[in-house]
Amino acid sequence: MLRSCTQLVKGLTCRPSARCRLDAVRSRGVVDRISLVPFSNASVTTDCALPNDSWSPDMLEQFNKFMEMTRDGTWKRLPSYRKFMEKVTLGGKEYVLKRAPNSRFFMRSIDKEGLGFEYVMFLNQAQKRLVCLFQPGIYLEGPPGFAHGGSTAAILDSTLGGCAFYMAGRIMTGNLNINYKSPIPLGSVVLVESKLDRVEGRKVFMTGHIRSADGQTLHAEATGKSLFVLSQP
Amino acid sequence: MLRSCTQLVKGLTCRPSARCRLDAVRSRGVVDRISLVPFSNASVTTDCALPNDSWSPDMLEQFNKFMEMTRDGTWKRLPSYRKFMEKVTLGGKEYVLKRAPNSRFFMRSIDKEGLGFEYVMFLNQAQKRLVCLFQPGIYLEGPPGFAHGGSTAAILDSTLGGCAFYMAGRIMTGNLNINYKSPIPLGSVVLVESKLDRVEGRKVFMTGHIRSADGQTLHAEATGKSLFVLSQP
């Protein structure tokens, strides 16, 4: 696991890595074929964590409530893109991301507004909390009318992982344990809450849950353990 | 949880359910707006669990190997669609699925071949095993060049849940616990293995793991607990 993380950090800094098999994949022609898909830079650099026409009144209400809380600086809205930017600044240092050509960030892979993961994250650094407003679209269906358990896992992984990232630095998810309590209706609005629990050495422990916007329904509970990648390759 | 499951079964049989808030969602206009997206019945009814041009030689090799094993009937290839069929037969009974208009099954929500979840599942009823060949596309990116942990969780949930479904009947995931061991390179081919561990009352316990096609790399281990929905509403 540790080795994997180190190799990922190498990927992050553009150094070649034996484990990063992307070149091998490319040589087989897989990525080359895929890269023929038309790709708009404009759509890639558009901040998706802002209201669009698919957002329900409940989603807008929650968004406005959190935006109000950003005014005094205690909360901060996090932008979100279809592809990570090529350069990111973390802890005052700048990193260059080496990504697959024409790749997309999984949580932003569905183009049409409202069909996939509609979400926006808000960070409270002092409280070590990250809250994600999430409206699952109809392309995330699992059981009839409800979000697929895999899409619920994805938003939990992103929120808990995001919280660990902003609190502890470069991390990789080591464990994700989800208790599904009640399925999430498609088109509804839920709050995905995550909190940094503790840090033990290189391990970052997180807790989280998903509740309906009205707070009445507990949809899922989760714990996450991430590995903090300390070393700079 | 049990109540949720019962309500889902009600959804499965087209009976109205207080918990299924889809009507409420529709009344807010969310689903109506989404349903304006063009939707092809042909693409929805195409079996996606068959080779296409995006499949790598490794994927085809594994597919042919498993297809060979289906000849004597010990293994069976499972078809897969962008939307669940309106009618499914399970245990000799026919159920009508009440789905959101124009919805998509999450695991088949990305249209372009090779960009999303390319996978095919094979069932061995006697051994209580389900194996999924999985080639993650470049729209599933998380860490640079690798599959997002949420997409890994999604394929595990689908494989473990699918195994429980075919072994025990109508189930809902209650718990999913994943240990991530090594990130999965985009475009590579992995085998997602699941096995029915035991059934205790209404609880169905599953184990699973993800290995590279050459068996050399353990990418993830998982356990799943599903709730077997016994009662017919």
C-alpha cells in the first residue's frame, strides 16, 4: 500500500513510475482509441460546483445557506472540474499532475447537467469538516427510483477523501466502510458530512454520514482510513 | 433498513410507496427537465457485456477464456443493459420494475465505448461465485492515471451485490467494507471475484477481491453484507 502511494506521488510529480502502467496501456492502443473522442477544454475548465438549471429548489436552498456561511470565512466553497487542473497548489507547493490524455474526473464524467453527480463541497478548516450537498441524477440509478449503492460509495469516498486531503495533505484511501441505512431517492438532496477523526502516524481516520436535507432520514454511515503520503519523491 | 427494503420491493412490483419520493421529485420538475434528454431505446436494450472496439487484447483474452468455460454450463455469462428491463424473472416469478423515466443503470451511464465501466460478469451457480472482468476507462479517473476509489467501490458493490442477488434472491446492500491495496491503472484489466460466504437469517454475507488479470497484483479486498428481502408485498 505504501509503495503504491509513493508511486502515485511520483505520478503526481511527472516522474516515470514502473507501477504506472499507463504507457503500457497506451502502447496497446486503448488510450489512443479513446482519445479520439471530441473533448472541449471549455467544459473541462468550467466550475461544476455552481448552480445550474437541474438543481432543485431544495438544492438551491441548501447551497444558499452554505454560501451565506462562507461570508465570514469559516466555510469555503470548493470549486470542482471535469478534469483536475494540470497544476495544483498544496501547502504552498505547486504540483504538476500527469493525467491520462482526455481523461475525466470520475465524479464529473457525465456531461449533461442533472443526470449524474450534482454536488458542491464546503470546507470548514477550523472544525475539520467537509460537507457535500449532493443531488443524484437519474443516470445513477440502482434499485428502481433510487441511487446505486456504488454511486453512494463514490460520493462518500470523495467527501471523506476530500476532507482528509484538505486536512492532512496528499492521501490515498486505504479503507472505506459503509453502512447503508436507507436508499437515496433520485433527484432528492442529501448532505454528505465528513470529519477528521484523528491522525495516527501516516494514517488519517475519518467519519461520515449521509442525511436527507431535512435531517429526517439517515441514508448511510461511513468510516474511512487514508494513508498520508509524507515523502516527496 | 428492513423497512427500506420492503419499500423497495414495493417499488419493484409497481405498488405506490410512501418512501419512494420519486413522484415528489417529479412534481418539483427535476425529472421532467431531465427527461428532455434524447434517449434511444436501441442503446438501452443493447447488451453491453459483449466485446467492443475499446476492449484491450487482455480483456478479450479473459473474455474468451471465460466463454470457453460456459460451454459445459458450469459458468454463465450475464447480459448487461443501460437500463434494467421492465420485466425480470427471478425464481420463476416475473416482476415489473418501476423505474424513473429515462433513467440509466449507474454502471452503464457513460455512453461512449471504453470511457466508463467496461465489464462482463460470469456466474458459477454451483460454486456460488460471480466473476467480473473489468476494464476501467479514462472517465473513471481519480489519482492521475488510476481509477477513482469510488469507481472501484461501485464495481465491487455491483459484483458482490450481483452474486448475492443470483444466490439468495432480492437483496439490498447493508454493508460494504473495502480495503484498497493498490490503485487500478486506467485501461488495465482486472478480475473482480465475489463469493457467497454464508446466509444467516435474512443476512447474506459475501467476500470479494480485485486482482490484476495476470494475478500478480491484489488491488482491493472487500466484504459485503446484504439483506435478503423475503416478504412479497
